[in-house]
Amino acid sequence: MVSHTTWSAAVAIAAGLLSIWIMLVVAVWRLRPDDLTLGESLRLLPDLLRLLKRLAADREVPRGARVRLWLLLVYLASPIDLIPDFLPVIGYADDAIIVVLALRSAVRRAGVSAVREHWPGSPQGLQAVLRIARLSTGATQEDRPGRAEDLD
């Protein structure tokens, strides 16, 4: 039999992911490229989670970036937050900020080309994610900088 604590944790995780998803949709909608539809915006969180998992599992991504991504995935799955989620707006903002910071950090080490290679969604969704994370969207981005010499 499943205990009350287990159900509470499952509901808290689901509510947290739903809240992050809603905040991400609003942010994407405000910063979206002109050709990004509402449907593509709604699919962004599942695509982003798949991207994080794929980057974290890619052995060509520097180890330090992979560790950051795994820690991010654990943090998102954890019911423990820096700022409690019951606080309006700011309670979920910490999750969104941590996702953006971890993604930016990992992409700076792995390169935008790694993100493009592992992105499971539409090109418009990728542009929106790169834009939200304030990453270069140009095709001239260096291909996976520092991966061979990464020792951290």
C-alpha cells in the first residue's frame, strides 16, 4: 500500500513540473520567434526534459557539464526547493532560473551544436529555448568546445 507521504511527494513533484511548464510557456510566448505556435510552446517542457537527459547521457559532452545536467534533473525531480513552491510566483521562479542557468552553463561547455544534435522538438522550439537561455543561435557557434580537455 502506498503511504500518504509518497502520494504527497508525487503530487508535489507533479505540481512543480506543471508550474515550471506554465512559466516556461509564458516566457516562451513573450520571447518567442514570430513563427512559434502555441502548440509548439506547450510541447517545450517535455522536449527540454528529453534534451537535458540526452545531453547528460552523451559521453562527448564534457563531464562537468554532464554532472551539472544530472544534478539539475535530480533537483527538478526533488520535492525540495530553494524557495518553497507555495509562495506565489517566486516559489516556481527559482526552478525556472536554475534550469536556465544550468542549461547555459552546460551549453557553453558542450557547444550549441550538441544542443542542436540532441534537440527532439521543432526548429522553432529550439530557437525559443536558445533565446530564453540567451545563447547564440547562429550557425557559427564553435563545435563542442573543450570536450577533449575537460577534466572537471
